Amino acid sequence: MSRDEALQLVCHAIIQIQEQSGRTVDVLDEHSRPFVDVDGFDSLNGEEVTALLLEDLSFGPDFNPFTPADGDLTIGEIADRLAANATVKQEVV
């Protein structure tokens, strides 16, 4: 998976969680920090985004793309971590 694909997946998942929570989302880019820049985004939302990502991706049980959850990671850094640690699930036909 490329960094651009990972970036797109992360942004889409964050937007989906925000919309499901009734919150709006300003423009997200690779410099956005979910725990700081996204309205109301907290560690539970991070877990929800991770669960959404697991629908399409495989990564180890101890891997969390948002760690550390102290607000330091940007969406670009999260995408880098995913690109390096995750694989795209293959659809079974």
C-alpha cells in the first residue's frame, strides 16, 4: 500500500466517524492532528477509526496507528505508519 492510499483511507475513516458522531469536519490534510485539530476527536474515536481501517487492512494485534495518542501524530505520520505496517486485505470471490 502506498502512502497516498493510506492517507486517503485515514482521512475517509476520520470523516466517516465524525459524521456518524454528528460533528462536522474541516479540511483534513497530512498536517492535521486528529486529537488536536479535529473537533471532539478523542481516543474512542481513534479506536473507531482503527476498527474501520481493519475492515480493509490487516495489521498486527499490537499495532495501533494512532499511538502515541498524545496529539503528536499528524495524519501524514499515521499514514506512514499504516503504509509500513499494514497490508490490504484481498477480497475472496
